[in-house]
Amino acid sequence: MSDAMKSVAIARMIERPNTKQFIKAIFKEFMEFHGDRLFSDDGAIVGGIASLEGMPVTVIGIQKGHTLEENVACNFGSPNPEGYRKALRLMKQAEKFHRPVITFINTAGAFCGIGAEERGQGEAIARNLMEMSRLKTPIISIFIGEGGSGGALALAVGDSVWMLEHGMYSVLSPEGFASILWRDSSRTAEAAALMKMTAGDLLENEVIDRMFLEPAEGLENNLKATTDELKKALLETLPELMKMDIQTLLDKRYKRFRKFGEFTE
């Protein structure tokens, strides 16, 4: 198994801490909000307001479960359009009160069921991309596990994008890559290495801005070590972003993501 595939396997472990665990460990007084005011509440996306050492923040994340029952309740971490619209509702509220937005990402991808498509899955993701690109408040996006395609990108248009050591981010799964390119699922590990989807590769290619090492004994056995580092980094970074002129913040965010398009021109 390649090193890349090992990271993929770790990112997908059912024991891996989820968004609610990260929120509980880093923030205080978390108040969860529900619903998109259009269709329903989506358990795959958790969001609300919280306190970070006295600083009010909006926290949004994609939720996975540790048991079958929990995963059914959150659709195995694959959001429907109402989940993305709930996230956008909370981000617009954060903009109104100039609260920074912190997102946690862990999804194999947006749900691709017929109902999701009928309710505008593609439009919901695209609108999040557009609105986040010009949201007039700081955004920090953190990959804590899988990051699959537009389902992940819909919460990842941040001023700073971070990732845990065994996180991953790609346009599709290595299984899908191997199936499409070689029509051979046995080459999944080779695909994972070629896709440059791991935190180390993404940091080297400047897709992410910072990587956080995970405990040798496993994140699930020592979450505090990592959440302490994340909390420290947030307390260092958010005040600087909050002091920045809004237009400067938006210009820097635009240039950050626009540079990726320049690679293909």
C-alpha cells in the first residue's frame, strides 16, 4: 500500500473524530442551528455559533458518524442541497454580524441521489462557491478527513485552508480515478499516489496553507493534542484576519483561488 493510500485509509476510518468532536474540543457555548428555511434540516452539515476564548464565531462542518445509526442520520457525511443552503444561511448571518467563519470538512462528496439533483445540488454548491468568494468576513477552512470534489469545495473557499496530516482533497476518489483512467480498480493505490491528494502534496503545491501533524498513536486516541494546536493557530490567525480591511481580505481571497485557474490557461 502506498503512503498516499495509507492516508486515505486513515482519513476514512470510522473511529476518526468527527466535526462535533472537534467543535466540542475547541469551542465553548456552541449553539447549533437547523434548517435552510426552504426544504428541511440536513444532518450531514452541522452549524451554529460558538465562543473561541470569548470571540464569537460561526462554526460549520460536515458530520460523519461512528455507528450505522449515526451515519444514517447524517447520510454518511454526504450533504444534500439543503445542507449547503443551511451552511450559506449561517455564513450570511456571520457576515451581517462580522463573525469569522470556521468550517470543518470531511466528506467523500455531495450526495448524488435523484432527490438531491431535483432540489438543485449543483446550484447549491455553485452558489456557495460564489457567495464564499465574496463573503465580507474572514473564513478559515479545515480538512479533518476526506475532501471529495465539489462537496468539499462548497465549504472550502477560505482565506486560509488547513488540513490534518492524514486529510485528503481531490476531484474524485482514487477508486474512481483508477476506474476511469485504467478501468482497473486494483490500481487504486497507484492512483492515490498520482493524484497528489494528501496533505503533504497539497501543502507543497500550495493548495493548502498549513498542515497539522497527528499523534503517532492515532487521532482517535489523542484528539486533544491536535485540537490544542488548532485552537492555538485559530487564536493567532483570526485576530489578524479580523483587523484586515474587508476589500483587502476579499482581494487576497480572490487571488488565492484565481491562481489555480492560471495553471490551466
